[in-house]
Amino acid sequence: MIGIDEPNALRVTTAPGLVPYLEAELSSLGHTVEAAHDTSVELRGTLRDCMHLNLRLRTAISVLYQLKEFPCTGPDDLYTYASTIAWEEIIPPDGYVCVDSRGDHPSIDNWMYVNQRIKDAIVDRMQERVGVRPSSGPERIGVVISAYWRNDYCWIYLNTSGNKLSDRGYRRIPLKAPMTETLAAGVVLATGYDGSQPFVNPMCGSGTLAIEAALLAAQRAPGLLRSNFGLMHILGFDEKAWKDIRVETGKLRRKDKPAPIIASDIDAKAIEAARQNAKTAGVDHLIDFHACDFAETPVPPDPGIVVVNPEYGQRMGDAAALERTYKRIGDFFKQKCQGCTGFVFTGNRDLGKRVGLRTSRKMIFWNAKIECRLLKFELYAGTRSKPQD
């Protein structure tokens, strides 16, 4: 069995573009990142640390606890080394195991085969040691094993998260082309928002940006919204320690009420969906919802942050027809948001220029396979329209 305080190598994964925000989160929680990659970071930690990280990280996708690393030139090596792991000390005989793998190796053109070889190593060893072959399949409902195989080297991990941490569980009504919770949290963090200033989110859709802002402002750990994590299904799981950590984490919430959070959408059905999602997340009391055209969104008098996530002609909407919308966003910024900091999240660089204001910063993110930019605008009083660089 894995000791709860046994230190080991950890890997925390995230989406492309979010690593700097994940590093900042880990640093704020007292961890030191030893290496950073395009979509993950490496550090040292214990299973107890994994419990904390699964509950508190906003920009992470999975928290992985390393079980073995080894040279691997082909599928036979994979099976041989995977068979040396004491699976009978990790997976209950009557348990369920899911294997997920990824990487880049010339011997592999179908990663389902890699999953199968690792699963074979697991169940064959379990059969030999305890006389039982655990159930297995693609659902992440029990123990989840993750493997990375690249450049003739392989790492096998216990995926302590199970389902992706981006699946918070509150978005029961996602609507069209929603932004993932992890990406939304990264965007909110990139704006510098901390709950002390107003947060305005026109075109809110299903409310993900506003909800993530509210969770951040309330200092509420996003993992508290979930009841199932991969680490809960391993042999020797310390249920008391887990309950104590959940209770401790729940006490970290902000004591005073944050500044106003306002979300609007022209679609009344979207507003109702966003309201229900916020209620599921337990933050509906922190968000004022309005069904209106984005230009009519009420903006508090105090300087705040305004984030707009318009369509950008990739998944939905016609780019040519959206030019006028982007120009109107610029007008809205100039006329109603003076003194605020404005942000536009878009996957269309040409449309972003139609805002007609000079950006002070451009931050790159990825929405699935679409390269996007978060455009920042300092909306001083009397800002004049200027073409973007």
C-alpha cells in the first residue's frame, strides 16, 4: 500500500498555455516546481499533498503520483516493467481499473494498444498474486492509471484525480461551445482578479467565467464541488485523513463578501442556465445576472475588470458578421467601462483588431485545438479609438 506521507515524484497536468498559472498556484500553496513542460509540471510530494492539490488547484487537469519510470523501447518492455509494480498493494481485488496513456513513440500508432498492454500487466500480476483479475474499462470510476511514453522512456502514474479536475460538476447545462472550467479559471487569473474589484462578464453564456471568478473571489476550493477522486479507490485509502482535509479546506473560504460580480447575456435561456449552474456551484448569491444585450450590461462605478468572450467564427458564428459585434465591444469599452481594465478572449486575431483599441498585452491560450488570445485594454478616461498593432 502507498503510505499517505511517503514522498515521491508528482506530475500535475494542465492545458496548453496554463502552465505559468499552475506554477503560481503551486507556489502559493508552498510547493516548489522542479521542471515545467508545455502541459505539465514536476514536483515532489506525498499522497497527502495530492489530496490537498486535488481540492485546491484551479488550473490543473490531473494530479499524478509516480509509480515507476523505466527505459522502454517497445511494447514488450512496457509489459515487463509494468508487471514489476506491486498492483496487488494498490488495486483492491474487487476493484475497477482504468488505464490511460499518451506520448510519442515510433512503435505505436494506436495508444489503445498501450492501454491494453499495461492493463494486461496489471490483471496478470493480480491473478498471479491474489488469484483475482480486477474489472477494467474506459470509465474513470475506480483506480485510474496514467502512462507517458516518449523518447524510449516511460512513466507510470497513479492518477489521483480520476476524472479531469476541469470537470467540476456544476455545469449541468453547458450550452454551445462552452469554455472549460480549467481554461476559464486560467483566464480569470490572467486578468489579475482577486475579488477586491468588480468583475463584469457580458456574453456570459453558461456562466463559466463568472462562476470561476466567484469561486476565486470567495476563496472556495473548486474540488469541494466533487465527491469522487481516483485516490479514494486505492487499497489502504485513509478516509479519515481525507475527511479532515476536506473539512480544513472548507474553512478557507473568504469571510467578507467580494466586490460585485455581474454576468449578462442576450439569451434569456443562457442566463437561466448560468443561474442554475451557479446555484449548483454554490455561488449564485455572489453573481448578479442580467438578460440583455452586452452593451446594456450594468457596470459598477468603481474600477473593475470586464471580460468578454464573444464568438470568433471557429466553432460557431460567421466571422464577417461578427466584425460589427467586435466594433461594438470597443464602443462599449469606451463608453461604459472607462477606468476599468477590459479583456476580450478570442480565437480570431483579425476580429480582435476590430475592437479598435490598442492592446496593452496579449496572452496566448488554447481552447481545445484553437489558438486564442486574451487581449487586454487599459480603459482610461477619454480613450481614443486606435487600430491594434
